[in-house]
Amino acid sequence: MAAAGIASSLLLLSISLAMPGIAPMASAQESGGEFLDYPGTALRGSASAEFRRPLDDCRQICQERSGCAGFDHSSVTNLCRLFPAVASAQSDPLSTGGARQKIPGYRDPANAESWYYASFSGVDLWGGDLVTKGLDAPNAESCSALCDSRTSCRAFTYNQEVNRCFLKSGFDFVQSYPLGRSGLYFKAKPSAPPPTLNADWELFTTSGLIGNSMESAAISYQECMQQCSSDGGCGGFTWVTARPNRCFLVNGTNLYPVRKKGMTSARKNSRTVTPDFVRAVAPRD
């Protein structure tokens, strides 16, 4: 199953009907792309062509014909039928069907996108906070439960250092952080590989970086990071949460932090993070 660093896009097709009570038919003109698989299914409708060919050939021929909205194939007779429109379908254990769109009023296709949850250790998801200062939570499991209870929550980060839960509608970037536990919800097809996150920064809370630094005019943590990111000589930055806030870009590599109150730092350190586990969840649309 799968998705990455995260994010799948979904096209929602709205069909308006002039006559109430009439189900829409999936036609070749309305759709394109790969077929949705319906094992154990025979299609209903007027076939535009019938011939005896293996299943893979049947699928390919329909795929290559712009006017083909779907097909079915009988494993007993080896009969392939092509359809210009798919009105409905019925269960048939000896047949395999395929359609370019979901079949109205029928079960979901075997390769339809579903919702999943992925859990990650040692990362902080930055941005998209639903509650700016976070919520109190005793542990990461409680934070995960809070996110799960809100359909508007698509991700979270739990900071074990201060026991704060940050529920998110999404996120802007990923930072490595040993005391961070994160999770995200996403849609993917069953055959998709597990999602990975690209963490380009290593976060140090309550810390400043030692090195040759230069103060910047950045007015936010994210802007401070962006200025360092665009500077090839900058190896990290320190954000001072004083009044006013101050940004210091630190040159060099192998930068090390020292504990300092009122400071947050990050250094460049790219790595790919794989999930601890991925599991299917109920729809969150």
C-alpha cells in the first residue's frame, strides 16, 4: 500500500442529472486513465464488440480504444466484451470486469483508493496547526486519538519534551526531531508503496548553534529557515524567541547545539524517513 512524503490528489467528478431517479452511466467520453478492477463481475449494458481473447488482451484492447468505457471477460468461454458505457454490473464468480469509472450502485473496485494512517518516529511536521499552541496530552497515543476523532485533522506531531499535541490540517515541511512522534492520514491504492517523508532539517529545541553567525532580517522561523536554505554556505540557523524575534544564520558544516533558553535551532541534514507502520482506517472524507 502507499504514498509519500505525502500527499495524493483526488479528482472529484460531479454529474448533474436532468431527470431525477436516473443513475449516471460511466461512458468513455467522461473518463480516462487506468481501469478500476472488478473481479467476480459481469457488466450490464449493450456491448459494442464481442470476441474470444485472453483476459490481458481484452483489457489492453479496451484500454487502447477511446470509445471503450469498460470490459468483461469470461474465464469459461474466454469471451471478451467491450462496452461504450457501463450502466450497472452483477456478481459473477467466473467473470472479470473493468471500467474507467466507478460503476454506479455497485461495490467498490478492488484497486480503489482507501484511507490509511502512517506513524513516524523521530520527526516533527511543521505548519498546518489547527490549534496554534497545541494541546496538552500525556502521550503520543492520546495525541493520535485526538486527531483520529476530528475529520479535519490530517496529521499530528506529539512533542514528548513538553507533552504537547499539535493537530494539523496538513504540513509545510519535515524536521528530524528525536522527541517527536508524528502521524498522518492519506489516501492511496492498495498496491501503492508505503509513504516516506523527506526531512531536510534537524531540529534542536531550547538550543543555539555554535559557529560563525550573521543576523538576518527574517521575521519568522520559516523565513529564517528559507534564507538559510537558499544560502549554500549556511549550515543551520538559530531563531531567538525574544522581543523582537531574531534570526541568526550560521555558516559551516558539523554544527553542534548548546542548550540555551529562548532559542530554537535547526541544521541542514537530509534523510528519508519510513513509517513505523501503516494501517487502513475508516474514510475521512
